[in-house]
Amino acid sequence: MNIYKSIFYHHWLMISRNVSRNKNLLNIFVKVMNIIFIESLIFLCGFYFIPVLQSVTNADPAIILNQFIYMILLSDLIIRSIVKHKIPSFLPYLTLNIRKKTLAHCILLKRMISIPNLSYCILIVPIAFQFFVPVYGLLSALHFLICMILIAVNISILSLYIKLLSEWLIQLFLILITLISLIQWLIHPIKFSAKPILLDIMLSRPFTPVILTIYLITGILLCRYHLKNRLYVDSTNLFPVYKNKLNIKFMNKIKSKSVLQYLNVCLLLRNRRPRSLLKGTIFLILFTICALALFTLFLNRRQDLNESEPWVLLMIFIIQSAGFIIFEGLFFLLFYNPFFEGLMTRPIQLSTIFHNQYYLYISSVIILSLISLPLLLILNIHILTFLLFVLYNVGINSLVILFLSTFNIAKANLNKSIAFNYEGYGFLQYFAMWAVIIIPAGIYTGLKNTLGKPWTFTIFALFSIAGIVFHRNILSLIIKRTAKHKYRMIALFNGNEV
Amino acid sequence: MVINIRGLEKKYKPLFQLYLPQLQIPSGQIFGLVGNNGAGKSTLLKLVLDLIRADKGCIYSGNKRVDKSEVWKTYTGSYLDNHSLIEFLTPEEFFIFIGSLYNLSNRNVFLRLGMFRDFFNNEILNQNKYIRDLSQGNRQKTGIAAALMINPRVLVLDEPFNMLDPRSQLILLNLLKKYNYDFGATILISSHNLNHMTSLCHRIAILEKGSIVSDEMTSKEQIQEYEQYFTN
């Protein structure tokens, strides 16, 4: 037991002593906020939609709730399979008198007592008591609660198992399953003829927790077997990584004229941290596409939408074309930090790096908007507004994000297993991420309510075009700022205090 | 290319202070820096490369101040530590990248890398490995080769012998001597290896707590003096 305690204590020390205590407390705060925010958003949106759906479909709320729980569990599995969790470094323990089985148990325990699982409990308890006790009684509610918690732990073990087998293939498979089920859902928006099977099982079958526990034990045994086989000094990471040779051959085929663009592509594809942000971006864009489809087809409120332009819709428009620059761009200089010193001693101008990055951003905005456009044309909602926000993302947001990226001053390891590895991720990045989405949507709505739609369009378009026309001047200001703070950045990138 | 240091001061809290009132390294000289850990050798080299800002004073490379103009980058090659490498590239990709910054075609890059055949010992090129997957010594070899490959007129190396095996150390020693002889490059080098330093450098300075306590042209007898100095 002492070994377990020591390893968990070391894990805590690893977090709290990584750079400096204060910064890491901020990071932990950001992490907890993110998880609670995302999960509560999913839950609350879901429960908010139940009465709305009921009014639209006249369906039984139990059936709607059943579909909702099914959706939650599927999306939870996908999110956890895509998102990576920090695992305590096991290498120092391998030469000590600790059995590999113990280390594998530590990893599994850490996995089960994770923040998402705890937040699951926090969120599901009030829901169970609020919704189930009045209708089904206390015993059924408790039964439901135990089942949900067991499913959550099962999901965390299953997602670990998925990652231990093959990171990419199974994630691709999960995304495909989701897309197929979504397409089915879109074709037959509300097909609620079935019984609420899932809910029925969780409320009335007494053996469900036993079966779930058996599943859990099987999952734990399988994971333990795989973990024990991976615990060797020469394994750089517990999870399978890209095959180097394939990647190198693939990259050799891409003959980029710009060496910097080539460097950026390598940076994105070959390092865990940027790669998982890229995956997150793809996931988010898929999510916004689903949300758009929900707005129009699922709720069948296209008429209302064409008149009102809700704030959330504007935010979706911004994310759809600027997803990449928001999630990758904010960390642009952070990603350069492991070789920033090297670049600074070569004859490469900062202006070249920034211009190069700017052109990468605007190309990504254009490519993403072209991908989203067919769906918007099919749904036929606010094409002009979407195009206006594409223009805004090219003219203003890309420059704003480039400017914000110059505030990357923390040390970060690119190849550390990540997302939710918040090295170099502070308050600024956290709030900036939301600000570049929420503020333009807010300003647009405010202007539209006061000046009317034509004036709002004119003002937004004029500012965006001004951003495009004067991008060189604005970039030179950003470059000047970076040049001025170069020494501080180099020191902080090396992990030194300034 | 002459390197001139005037009234240079760099303070680190709470005790360390690098202070060099006057130091000139003539063109074509191999200038060695030796000193205990924390003496300020790497700090001085970083100041020469404009990677940290001096509190006072300035450094001239040629007739340009390194913190005011970036012309020095076009003729300076350097390798300090792993931060000079882009670890997610393969060595070949890294050399091509560096070459492109100095307008070298791919063919020229590989022609120039020919001179490092012995140094690489078939462990760097065509291995289908990223730099991060190479051993420490091979990473160091990659960085040193990338610095030398561009035929710089000023070469800055921080402890280049540290991670290398004895054979590679000797090859590097000869490479640097030959490079200095052929191209007349100014070389700034820091190391703890007194034998190599006395064999390689024209002039050696001892740094102690941020100040130069000895600065002399190298002779065969000097190695005993240095050994005595560091023993005491």
C-alpha cells in the first residue's frame, strides 16, 4: 500500500513542481474548469432539450432520456479515446524493487479515479435524484446511479484499452461509427418508436451492476496484461506511436517549396501535442457540423433560425472556419520553443516566420470554410453571415491569434503525451480561446440589434477588409513586439525564471 | 572575422556576474574558454550569439553589434545544446532545412556532408530516425555538422567533446583544426577537456566566477599550469 501511496504522491509532486507551483495550480484550475464546463454543458444541454424535444415530437420523455444517455455514453467514449491523460513516468521505478504488476495497478487506479469520473459522479447524483426519485422511486434511482458510475469507470478502462491496442485505427473506427449513426439520425430525425431499452435495463434489472462489474474486471485484466508488456525502459511511451519509417516516407513525397511550411507540417504530424490539438480541432468541427444539423433538421425550426440568428449559431460559424487557427495558432510560438534558440541563430527573419504563419492561417480558414459550405448550402441557413465571419476570420481573427501567440512564454515538451497536458497553457490561452469566439459574435449581435443588419454587415466587412489590406503593417507591429521580448522568451522557453 | 567584446556585464540573481571589460578575438583564431561549472562560459557564448541580452556593454562581430544587426547570422555557425536542433526532423531533413537557409542546394548539402563521413560513423544518415530518437552523442554530431556544413566564418561551439566517444573526439579535433586552417574561420569553443583545448586552441582563457583570470597564447607547457590551477 505504501508503494501505491508513494507513486501517487510522486505524481502529485510531478504536477506541482513541474515549472513553478503557481503556474501549475493555474493549469490544474484550467483543466478542472474545462472538464466541468464541457461535461456540464453536455448534460445541461441534453436535459434542456428533453422538454423541447417532447414539445416537438410528443414522444415519451423516458424514450428521449434513453436516447440522450446513449448519446452521452457514446460521445464520452469517443472523447476519452481521443483525449490523452498524463500518466506518471514509470521509468524511475523499473529498476527499483517494485513489481510491474504494481505499476500497472497504479496506472489503472489513476485512470479510474480521474477527474472526468469524479465529475461524472458530481453531475449524475443531482440528476438522478431530481428526475428519477419522483417518478421511479429511490431504489430505482440508486440503481440507475450505480449503473451510470460503473459505466463511466468501464468507459475509462475501455478507452485506455483502445489506446493500448492502436491509437489511430480504433479512433478512426469510433469516428466512423459516430458519423454513420449521425447520418442515420439526420435521415430519420426522430425515430422514437423503440422502447427505452437502456434506461429500462438501468432502472429495473437487478443484475445489471453485477454484469457491469464483470465487464470492468475483464477490462482491467486485459489492460493490466498489455500494460505489463509495455513497461520496459526502451518503450518511449505506453501507447503505440507512429511508425517512423512510414511517416518519413510520406513526408518525403510532399515536396514543399517553402521549407518553413514543410517544418510546420512535420511539427503538426510528428509531435504528440500539436497532433492531438489537430485531432481535437477535427472533432470540434465535426461537433459543430452536428450542432448545425441539430439546429435545422432535428428541431425543425429552420423558419425561426432564418429570422433570429442566435448567438450560438454565430459562434459555430466562427469555429467552423477558424477552428484550426484558434486551437493551433494560439500555441504557435509555444510549438517553436524547443528549437527557438536554434532558429534565432540562423539567417531567418522573424518577419518570414510570421508572414509564413499568417498565410498558413488564412489558407486554413479558406479550406475549412470550403469544407463547411456544402452543408450550409444544403441546410440553407445564413450563408451570407457565414461568409462574413469567414472574411472576419481572415482579416481580424488570424492577426489577433498571431498577436496572442506571442504571449507563449512557457517551456513545453512537444512530444509529451497530451491533450490535457497543459504545459504552456495559462489563463491567457484559456480565455483568449473563448474570447476570439464569443466577442465577435457578441459585437455582431449588439450591432445588429442597435444599427440593423446592413450596417452591421458593412462595419464587419470594412474592418475585415482593412485587416487584410493592412496585414503587413499589423504583422510588423507583432514582429516588433516579438523581437523586443526575444530574450525573455528564450529564457522562459529554457525553463529559467526571469 | 574579428569578435570584439567591450565592457560586457551580465548579472544573474543573486550572486553571479559576468564581467568582461575588454576582449578581442582576432580573425582566424581558435579561442578556447575553460572554467569550472557555473563560471560563465555558456553565458558568454550565448551573449555572442545574441541569445541573452547583456546588462551593459556590447559585442561586435566584424564591425556590427550582434544585438543591433542580424548580419552576423549569415556567416556564423553554432551548436550550443539540443535547443539548436529540430528534434522531430530526420537528420537529412534538418541538414536540408539548414542548407536552404544558407541557399545551399540539396546536392551541395550532401556534398558538404561528405567530409563528415568518418565523424558520422554510419549512424546519422539514412537511419530513418528522427533526431529525437538518436543517442545523445549522435544528436551532438548532427548539431556540430549542421554548424560546420555552412562553412561559417565564425564558429561557436559549447562543450562539443562532451557526449562524444574517444574516436569521435579525435576526429572532431582534427576536423576543427583542418577547418580553421582551410577557411581561416574564427572559432570560439568551450570545453572541460584540457588536453583537447591545448591541442586545438591558439589561445585559451580561464573563466572564474564570471571574470577572465588568465588569457594566454597556448604552448605545450601550459597544460601543466592549467592542471595545477584547477587542482588548487
